[in-house]
Amino acid sequence: MEKFDVIIIGSGPGGYVAAIRSAQLGLKTAIIEKDPELGGTCLNIGCIPSKALLASSDHYVFAKKGAAQHGIQIADVTLDLPTMLARKDKVVKTLTGGVRALMKGNKISTFSGLGTITEPSKVRVQPDGGEATEVAADHIVIATGSVPINLPSMPFDGETVVSSTEALCFAKPPQKLLVIGAGAIGLELGSVWSRLGSEVTVLEFLPRIAVGFDLEMANLLQRALTAQGMKFHLETKVSSVKVKDGRAIATATKGGEEMTFDADKVLVAVGRRAFAEGVGAHQVGVALDERGRIKVDEMFRTNVEGIYAIGDVIAGPMLAHKAEEEGIACVELIAGKAGHVNYEVIPGIIYTNPELAGVGITEDFAKEKGMKVRVGKFPFRANGRALANADAEGWVKFIADAETDRILGASVLNHAASELIAEIVAVMEFGGSSEDLGRTVHAHPTLSEAVKEAALAVEKHAIHIGNR
């Protein structure tokens, strides 16, 4: 039986990043993956393919509707969906191949098969159709991620009622697409197919979309997506989805009134759940919480010595970058280093167009908690680069402590929000104030000047808009 210092079960962003950092620290490392390719949900059927389709569908809309205002006349724009999907698959293949190369380059042993912990220091690897092998390690890290929530009242059939996995590869744009859930996944994939010609209707149980993001900015995003053709029914509870003759009928209630919606496809995107099945954690005594997540302490240790867990399988936001940081911190702690994750500055992003990005607290959270804060906002319509780009929709918004001016949170609504939020995260990581950011030189003309102006607006010092 081969012995390692660290064995990582799961090769998603948390797992493979943890493996690389473990190897960098001089630990003999192995990684186990049950699926054919490395990279986990994110690279194979999540973050990466969805962003590829979002980019391609955005180009399609630009060619059809946006190019003319730039003096570019494009006649007879047509959709070649097979080519679009093939490009998406190529991007995925490139990145998963890159992860495999990183494993080899860092001398990390890779095992294909289901990894099951049989004892606190042993893992059995069962490949498909092959003989099982056993490996051992002083430290085992569970990084098995999450899967879509499958509701009994609307079970996935993989054809008409689908999860995000199937919604990434429809053979043609559905004439009618019903999306249940107005979180990041539902909004992003709904946006993709809306751009490609589908009539998209989103049903959400709560009175708002994009829960967890700033309410004002979420409402602006909803307005933008509505203008693009998506329809929203909020405070709508779906009781069942039935399929007949290849079409779906959803029954829902809103304000005491029963409603029905018919669709060619139904995307159920009501969230994800931790996935720890088959890993053997429960069987060796690892404690789980009421939602099936593995319980860990501040050092990612479970209650069983030598077993750790990171990423979606533990509590916290189900984000690839959160899993990556936890993976690095976990193996650094194993190696006796000072690993740490600052959970107060983990950004969240919805990659529609405009994108919505947020970090830290929101204005509505501050009001709910009775916190004394100041707010600074700046619109992209007053930003020179945004106007030059003909892409001036959205705002930047800061929440700062009323006494210390320390930045407590921020939101960005813009097509480049996912990139612009990084500057704010960096300043928050160092405990910076809105004045610190506002007095930092930003190149002109750039979209990032809107971030600077919003920071200045906290103390009513914005230059290119009136301060009230």
C-alpha cells in the first residue's frame, strides 16, 4: 500500500489547488477523482462552460443588435449553435487538460475512481470496472463539492426537467424555457438562452432576485434583464412540474392565485447541496450538520483526527474561489504554516450582462442590523470610458463605517463588474477606507474611475456627479 503525506478526495478548484499547494510545501501528495476528467463541477459542468456560453451569446446579441450603433453593419446574423457548443467544450477540454498537466508537473499522484475512507488514515479507490486499490496518508482532505438540489415535486428527468448540467448543452434553443430559481445559476443560464432566442420566464419564491446581493442593485439587474426580454414572477411558489408529451406544465401559486406555466424545458435552479456520498465520512465517524455538510473547525479539521474538509462540502458560500482559498489554507495548516481565509472579503458574482458583483455587507443588511454607515454611489453613465464603449448601464456602490470610514461592503453592476470588484476586495483585505481608495490614482479613461468616484461619494466628494 502506497503511503502519502496528504490525500485529497475530489479534484475541483478546492481539491486540485490544495494538491498543488501541498506539493509546493514538500508534502507527498495524491489526488483522487471519480469522474473521467479532473477539475470537478466548476471546470466541467459549471463555472467554465457557463461563462463560455455567456461570452458567445453576448457576442451574438452584439452582432444582431449592438454593432450598428458603432457603424458596423452586419447582415443576416444567424446562430450556429453546434459551433458555439463545440467551442464551449474545447475551452473545458483545454482547462481540464491543463489541470492534469499541473498534477504531473508538481509530481502529484493521480488516482481515477471513487475514493472511500475506510479508516481515518486509509482510502480505497474503486475505478469503474477495475480492481480497487488502497492508499494511506496521515492527512486526508475531503473536497467532494456539491450537486444540484433535486426536488421531489419537480424531479430531474435529464430531458425536459433539467439541472444546470443539461442546460449547458440543449441541442437547440427551447421556444419556451421556464427557470425555477432566481439565483446566479438560474439568471446566468436563463440569460444565455434568452439571448439565443428562447422565451424565458423566471419563477422565484422570494420577493426579489439575487438573494445575498444588495437589494437596490439586484432590482436594477432585474430591470436590465427584463428590458432584455426575460420575464419574472416573484413571490411565486411552484408546487409541481409535470411532463406530458415532451412538454412541461408547472403549477404555482402567487398571492393566493393558482397559475400554470407551460414550457419546452424547465431548468430547476433552486440551489446546491453538499455532496459527501460514497466518501465514507459518516461511516468512520465524521460529524455532519443538519444540512448534510461536514462539520469542521477553524483549521478545517473534522472531529476525526487526520480528516479535513474544504469547499462546498462544508458550510459557507458555494463558490469556487472560496474553495480554492480553503484548500490552500488547509494544507498550509497541515504543514505547520499560518493558513487563513478572510471570509468577510469573499466576492460573489452573477455573470449576466450587466454583471452583478458584491463583497462584504449590503446597505439593507446594515439597516437591518442598525449599523451606522455611509453610502457612496456613482453611475457608469457619468463615466467617460463607459460612454465611449456604449455600455454605460449600472452603478458602483460603497458601504463604509460612519465613524472610521472603513469599507464594509461594495457592489458593482456593470458588464465588467467581476473584474472591477477585485480592487475593492484588495483594499478591504488591508482594512482600507473609502478615502484610501478614492484618493488612489486611477488611469483615465477607465471603468475603474467609477469605483474611485463611488468611494469619493461616501464623503460627498465625487467629482463627476452632483453630491447630495
